[in-house]
Amino acid sequence: LTAATPVALSPRSGNRRGGGLDPGMIEGTLLLGYGAVLAAAATGARLAAYLPLAPPRWRQLRDRLGELDESQVRLLRSAPVLWLHAASVGELHAARPLLARLRVRYPERLQLVSTMTRTGLAAARAVPSVHLAVLMPLDAPATVRGFLSQFCLDAFFFTETEIWPCLLTDLAAHEIPAIMVSGRSRARSAAQRGVLRALYRPALREVTCCMQTEADACAIIGLGADPGRVVVTGSLKSAVEVVEVPASVDRLRACLGGERGCVVAGSTHEGEETPLLDAFVRVQAVCGDVVLVLAPRHPDRLAAVAADLDRNLVVRAADPLR
């Protein structure tokens, strides 16, 4: 979507000499251990999901087991598939221009989108070019193999920091291209980088990494990516087209009082609302008539957040503009 910038790197040191454990053995052992832990989690999820009289929350675990129904399998087997994974709504919104261009460039391919959250899943199902949206299967070896066996995958795209070792190594083994888009790397300690490098290097070896900044590019190389497959392309968010302001925004503005000042606290997590409200009280003391729009990242927290608010705030769990 943007011009690629090669990554400038200092010369790499030579092979490690002397005694010590074989890095390949360490990587293999870590990957096996990681796979075993996720396999145990998948087994537990399956048992919980299919228990008689299992509560609804447990039954929802079925959606993370990579199981497609007959109609979904029939759809995905009707043509080669391009799979995009975006963690949630924000990443999916940023990836929409990519989905649109892939649709134009490869109109004969089907588009499969996975997310980590149900709000992201609902947003993915609303994208016109997407043929099927699912929750991301657990990254357990058998779960991954079972999911991939149900359709013909041409390429896998994943956004930002979503690295799945079992999935990526399985794709590499079958020579299916994997591309990280709008990639970024979180700050980590040296100890964390050491462990993650041993786990991620086999997974990233065949991945094309399109990173947001040179710092992100150097960080992903430090985690084991092949420097020859790393480029700086910027953020997908910069490619999002500016569209006309939806009518719902005007309705919200009228609901909030027209020209009043507005502070937006978007995508908040547990524990963040209380200090935000304390800060907002101080803003009110200085700025006078302002309103706070508080939007928890996960809508299922609305009731809990509302219960914690003892200020004069209006909380609506459904669409506030209806």
C-alpha cells in the first residue's frame, strides 16, 4: 500500500563458537513445549464446550476450535482462499483498504477473516468483500492442521503483533506464503527477547514482514525474522481513505449538546476508567461545560463499568443513537 523502505542493518556477527546448547535444539524444544501447552488448552476447551449443560460462555469455546460447519466448508472449498487475521475492530478497520485491493487484484479468491474478539468478528462480517469471518482458532498443532485441512489456502496475512508459532511453521512446511502487514513490535526486556527469539525464529523464518517503522523492523529481526524478508512500509492506518462523516456522528453531537467540548476515552480496559474519571473532573474544573464519552474496548464490560460510575453519566449498552 505504500513504498517499501529497505532496512539498514549493521553487519551480523559470525556463527557462535565453543560449547553450549545447540540453538536449533533449544528452538525445537520450545516450539514443542509451546505446542503441548496449547494442545492441552485446546483439549480443555473442547471438553468444556461439549459438556452437557455447559454454560453459554463455555459453549462459545467451540468457536476457537477451528471447526467449520458443512456450508462454510463448501463455501471455502469453492475457490482458493486469502486469509487475513486482525485482532479486533481497530486492526480490522485499518486493514479494510488491504482487503479492498486484494479483492480487486484477486477477484477469483475468497476472503476469510479471523479476529480474536466477538466485536471484531461482527465488524468483519459487515465488510462487503469478506466471504467468511471466524474467531481465530487456538494455536495448537492439531487444531491448526484440522482448520487448514478444510480449504485451499493461497496466502495468510496477519496484522501488527499477532505471531502464531504453530500456524506459521505449519504454513511454511506447506510453502504457503505468510505476510505480516503493518507490523510493529512491543517493548520487551532482554530476557523476554531471548525466550521469544528462540520460539519465534522458526515461525518467522519464511514470513515476509512489512513493518511500520525502522525500529519495528530491527525489533522483528531481533526476534528471528530473515532480514532479507523485512521491509518498512508504514502503517495501514495511513492508507485508510477519508470518508464523509456518517449521519450518526451528527446525531451523537446533538445528543451530547451540540457545541459542548468533548473528551473521548476510547477502547478503555479494566482499571483505566477510574483515573480517567478523576482526570475528567479536573478538566471540568478548568474548562467548564465539557462532556466525557467513555467507550470500553469490550462491550461486555459496560454493565460492570456502569456499576462503578457514581457520577452523572448516561450509560447505554445498546446503540446510543437509536
